Amino acid sequence: MPDSKPAKPCKRCKDPDAPYKLRNEPSCRKCFVEYVDTKVIKRMAVALRETRTSHLPGPRRYLAGLSFGPSSSALVHILDAQAEYQKANNPKSALEVLVLHVDTDLSYPGVADAETPAQRLLARYRDKYPHLSHECLHLNKALDIETVDWTSLPPLEGQDASARLRNLFDRLPSVTSRADILRQLVRHLLLHVAIDRGYQALFLGHNTTSLAALTLAEVANGRGFAIPWQVNDGRVTICTYNQSSNDPGKVTAIREFPIFSPLREVLSAEIAIYRDIIPSLGELAPADTSSATSVVSHKDLSIEEVMARYFSGVEGPYSGIVANVVRTAGKLERTSAGDFCRLCSVPLDEEGDSTWAGEMGPETERTASTHQQQKLCYGCSRSLKV
């Protein structure tokens, strides 16, 4: 929120009306919006450079995930403005973006013609941002994708897809496990649509603060080896598995696909101010009050939520430290490996997984459960409790 008594003019343009704080410096409205927009556009330029396959101008086709939160909504707002600008000034290099929301409400079957709260809210985004395409896809569609080896997961029971997913989540051991598996399935579904429909890259709405929280959450979940793939921009490896009864779980294809977080250099507090400054955005994306809510017990919070609350609380006075977590993660190298986790798609680190699991050397006998664990990294094995 704006300071009640701004003592200094805008650091950038010297406007005396500078009620906002931008990295602990006074800022006017114009410079604040320009700062956020520029950060995102520069990251989009990186995505263009790394995904371009020809020197000839052509449409840039991206898929953007939308959670309806402030960060992903701000991304949609900026993408719409860029699509409008490109259409008017450089139509040969048009920006074609599909905004996709994954509806995670499993209380209904998720049939295509059902009108849901998520679809009604997405319709408002469609009206506000007409230069983008918009689509809502139910989480139960994840059961049809081939980038997860479903034979490595516990058997799913239920009469329909939503019931089978409910059965999966009900059997998970903790709130953290449910949040972890849900995030993995949403990520897989977004990637599946992006690859299947020929988009050039996937854009996620992570900001600096949420990426810092995700970095430490992955370590706490026993998936520290995955940080370069889960947090950094760039290409990730995607495996496709045979889903038929004939040799199920066999790897049928391995490919790479780029994922970018264009808001990775913007703090969540800056996104909150950006949302308040732009009326159309504020009408759609509610303020994020989760970090401000007092918590008596953390037993009903996932590790991801605990980390998000922590970083949200310290990013004001220690914004440099929060940003440094993300920059440090960005320096981690992606080590190649022969096998990949059948759920999160990260290369398996057998020595590291053994250390996480507390093993004291190779076992002489392998049980069926242990054989199943060999298909999964330690973090996914712990989340699924297999």
C-alpha cells in the first residue's frame, strides 16, 4: 500500500507524487507499472531467443498457466497488452497466447458442458483480455496424459476420473503430500496441452518470492536434486510412457520442452501493489491474504504454504536475500542421468535418494515396494508413501 507521507520524490523520474515503495525506494505510479512491465517483457525476450527456430518473423505461440492468483493474473494482464501492441505494430511477429486454468475442484465429475465457478471466473478474464485465448480444463484430464507412469503410483479406484483422483488424494499421508502431488499433476497437464497443441513454451506465474519458497520446499520435501528443473527457466526433460496393458510403464519417447517464469524478477509484494494500481486487474484477482492470516497450528499447512508465508513475511526488509535464493538456485547445474522419476520427470539421483532415505548401503533383497520406489525419486516416494 502507498505510504501515508512520502518523504522523497520518485527515484526514477523525480515526480513528487511517489507514494509507493519499489525496492525500498520511492516510486510514482507510472514508474512502478513500467518497472514491472519491463521486467516481464525482458524475460519474454529471453524466451523468444531460446525458442526461436528461424530468423524469419513469425507468430510466437505460448501457453500461460492461470491460477486466478495475483501473480498469474498480472502475467495475463501484461501478455494481453503485449499481444495488442504486437498486433498493431508488428503483425508478422504476432503473440498468440492460450491462457489455461486447471480446475482442481474434485467435488464434481468435471464433464465438459458443466458450468463451474472456475469457468464463470475465466469468462470474466476472457471479457477483460480479448487479445488472448482462454480455456478451462479439469484436473481429471491428467489421468489421460502419458507423461506420468501410472503403474508407479498406487492403484486408483473409483467410478469416474474425479472419484479416482479423490481416492488418490485421500490415501496420501499428509497435507504436504497432497499439495505436492497436486502441483505435479497440474504441471504435467499444462505441459501436455502445450506440447500436444504445438506451443513453443509454457509460461508459469511464479514470482521471486514464490520461487524462493518453492526452492526451500523442494529441499524440505526431499527433492533438492530437482531444484534446477523445478525452479529455473529453460528446457525440461519430458518422458512418455506406455499406458497399455502390453508392457506398461515402458518409456516410449523422451523430449525437451521450455518452461519460463516471466515474473521471476518481481517480488510478490510488488505484484500486490501492481494489482492495486490497475483497477481492471484488481477486480479479477483478489488480494492474497494467506500470509497475513495468523496461524495457531501448522498441522493443516503444507510445507509449501509454510515456506510461502515465511518468505512473504521477510521479503520487505530482506528483499535482497529473497532474490538471492532464486539467483543462487539459478546457478545450479542440471546433471544428466539415465533414468527419470516416473512422476516429477526429474533425473533420478540414486546416491542422493539413498542419503535422503537414510540407507546405509545397498539392500540384498528387493521387495515389491522397493522396486516401485526405484521408479520414483525420494520426494515422490515419500509423498505417495510407497
